[in-house]
Amino acid sequence: MSEELKQYINKHKNLFWYTPENKKLNIDNEFLVESILNYGTIEDVKELIKILGLNSVADIFYLAKGRRKGNYFPEIYHFFDLVFSKYAPRTS
């Protein structure tokens, strides 16, 4: 995990209130993207995209299936589906 990503997680650790403090830096990118898209501000999302890249965030978002996909609030899923469809279209 990059130092920039560690700093980002520490900066937004309040969004991971249910994750034990000693495990916050071990969260995976899927959980990070899910939490930031669901609970973060648009500025938090922009910062995450700057760190991980738009296509990477979109890929993580679209790879969510089953229960993981259900963890996104419906309006959040719809909004980011529209955003990523326009700005990070999938080729497959």
C-alpha cells in the first residue's frame, strides 16, 4: 500500500468507525471504494480517484457482485454507474 493511500485512509478513518484501529491500514481497495462512495463527500471521491485512478475505481465498483454490490446504497450505485459509464466506459 502506498504512503499516499495510507495517509488518505488515516485522513478518512472516521468513515471506517466499525473497523478496529489496528486494522484500518489493512482494508482492501474494494472496501475502501465502497466506503468512500457510500459515505464520503464528493471531494473525498475526487481525492480517491486522484490516488487510485478513475479506471481503477470504476473497475472496483463494477466488480462488486452479489452482497458486495448490495452494500452500495441504490442511489449511490445509480449515480456512480452513470458517472463511470460516461467517464470510464468499459470495453468488455
